[in-house]
Amino acid sequence: MSKEFDLAALLAERGTERYELHSRYLNHQLPRMLHTIGFDKVYERAEGAHFWDADGADHLDMLAGFGVMGLGRHHPVVRKALHDVLDASLADLTRFDCQPLPGLLAERLLAHSPHLDRVFFGNSGTEAVETALKFARYATGKPRILYCSHAFHGLTTGSLSVNGEKGFKDGFAPLLPDTAIELGDLDALDRELRKGDVAAFVVEPIQGKGVHEAPPGFLRAAQELLHARGALLIADEVQTGLGRTGDFYAYQHEEGVEPDLVCVAKALSGGYVPVGATLGKDWIFKKVYSSMDRVLVHSASFGSNAQAMAAGLAVLSVMENEGIVAHVRRVGELLFSKLRELVPRYELLHEVRGRGLMIGIEFGRPSSLGLRSRWTMLQAARKGLFAQMVVVPLLQRHRILTQVSGDHLEVIKLIPPLIVDEADVNRFVTAFTAVMDDAHAGGGLMWDFGKTLVKQAVAQR
Ligand SMILES: Cc1ncc(COP(=O)(O)O)c(C=O)c1O
């Protein structure tokens, strides 16, 4: 007789094979990379903004699973909602009825952007963007989408077409006939719009790559230019939405910005159930779904599933009850001011930027001779190695997980769970200060590791 499936027993029996299994059956470069930088750890348990390794040592998460863990891991309210929705044995996904949870989540979500009327639910950030691109084309009857250099909107073919980094696109052509402009360049936007074939401009109010903010007034002015030419503004809030930047949506930082379509995903999932949402104006949805024949013209088999909807409703409820947006402003300001104070102290530290709990720390060329020669050696091998040299001891010595904010960038990005507290902020700042002290002392382990990175970068050429 075959044994009944037992998840706990399976993990107990084979959990230790995790790296081997990954190397054999999945993307083999991930374990290879983790091993190279000494990140090949075994984490056993997680809660809130912390996770614990096999020895019981606690780690501070400043990455939030690329932003999906907005409320941290295993928030009790979200977790209960998921247990409850399973226990309810709903007649979900019959596809020929209307379930209550999608309507309730749409209603609650739309309350945060009163100028928008309808929602399409998919399963990821890239799908939320794909939906916006399709809806914009259909609604305007025009083919071309404008996007920003260095933009990141996902990696499926449509979203890839509006990706601003060559490295992601190479070898995947032909893509859609879209056009990049610089974030903030209104003249370029106007020039492209005058060609008369533009459906929309898609933009992250704060770019994830490098943490670059749209200049003050840009989104509002872009919106005016777009609307004058019958084109739409799409705000990609997949990373910046749901409180991340100290407003519910980052576009709300400035008066008068009312995007025609808004893309949401990541944190709406509660970190549990993949979900994407494209919010838009009534007339756009009415055009796309213009007749009964077209009822399924844009749809997704798992879209609006009960687990995702329950998680989303629980997330929005926690955000309100726990005053998450106000908390982000407070804690973000604290972290920001403490980091800014360090800039004049360290010559390798050039800038701290961002809003709320989306913070970029940029390193740059030092002024003193000894450090400059080391810096130049790293830059000659590959840009971004110094930032990597900071990320590695932050994890290895201080048990804090961060990331380099994009290829070839000397920027690290902090996007912790939004529930981090003052103790977490102090822990990060103390650790970061120690790493900066080490880097500026010139010798030692950190620069030795830099030499290892240089050798690898050269070997990979
Ligand atoms: C701004 C932005 N848009 C879209 C995406 C794609 O989301 P997903 O990975 O869920 O497809 C991301 C992911 O990092 C993102 O940051």
C-alpha cells in the first residue's frame, strides 16, 4: 500500500538535500552563485522581519523576498485568513458564477485610488503589467508603449519589451516595438508622443533598479502631455505600492497625479499566494470588454482565486488596523536620517536616497589615494563589486540580508518588511557602520574578498 503524503515527514527526510536538488533539477546557477559568495545557508524558520538558521541564529531581512513580504513572514491575521478560506470549502473557480471575495477585494483596493473604477486580477507583477499594456493598446487603438531606461516591469515577453536593461533582453528578440526615454525627460516624451502612435507610457514612480525617483512634477507633467495626445499613464506600483514608500501608492506623493492604469502585486499576496491586480478607469475596461462575446478576451485560469483574494483582503485590513503607511513614514525617516548622517563620515559612501522603506545607498570613488587604487582595481574588473563587498559581510558577519540593486550598480537597496521597528533600524545602522569602518581601514578580510570577486569577474569574461 502506498504511503499517504506527509509534508513534515518529507521535509524531515530530504530537507538536507535542498542545494543538491536545486543544482540537479532547477536553475543550477543559483546554488553556484550562493556558494561563491558564502550565502549557501540553511534557514529553518521565519517570523516577521526575521528568519533563523539551523543553529538558531536570527537574521534580519532587509529584502522582504524582493518586496512580497510587505507585512513580514507569517503575519497571524493573513495566516488565519488562509486557514479560514481553506476550511470554508468554497465552490471556487467554477468560472461560471460570481464569487464574493474578488468583488470585495476590488472594492477595498479601489478605495485607495478613488479615481479608478475596476480591477483585473491575475497572478503576478509581470501579468499585471501585461494586462495594462494590452488594455492600453486596445483602449487607444495605438501600438507603441514608452518606458524608461533602467525600468523593470517583469520578464515575460510584453514586460520584457519595456525593460530598460539590455542584459535582460539580449537574445530574446523580437520583442514589441516599444521605445525608451530617460526618467524625467519630458522633451523626449513629447517628441515620441508627436509621432501619434503611442498607447501609453509605463513608469515606476521610484525605479527599483538603483532606487531613482521621478523628478518632482514629472509624473503630473507627463500625464498632461499623454492625455493631450490621447495616450495613457500606467503606474507600475508592483514594488512601490501598498505603503512601501510612505504613501499607499508612490504616485500619490504628488498632488494631481491620476494614472489611467495602476499595476499592483507583490505585497498584496501577504507573502503567501501569488497575485497581480491591474486597476483602471471604467472606460478602458468597458472598451476591452465591449460585448458578451469578449467576456473572456483577457482572463487567467487562476485569476481571482479565493486564497489570493483572502490573503489580499487580510493584508489590506492589517494595513489599516496597524497603521502601516504611517509606520513606514516614521521608521523610514529614522533609518534615512541615521544613514544620511554617515555620508560625510565615509568617503566611499556617496548618497542615500529613496522614500519610506525603499532606500538606495550609493557608493562611489573615494578621494584618498590608498582607497582610490583599490576602488579602481574593482571598477576595472566589473562595476558593482564594491556593493557586493558590502552585501556579503552584512550577511556573513552581521546576519542581515540585503541586495545589490541591479547589475553593474554600486548601489545597495533596502526594502525591508514594512513592520521593521526601531531595534531593527539600529541593528542595521550599527552593522553597516562596522562594514564601512572595515572598508575604510583599507586592508583586511573585506578587501581580500574584493580580490576574490575580481578574479571571478575576470575569469567570467
Ligand atoms: C516594478 C516591478 N514591476 C514588475 C515586476 C514583476 O513582478 P513579478 O516578479 O511578480 O512578475 C517587478 C518585480 O520585481 C517590479 O519590481
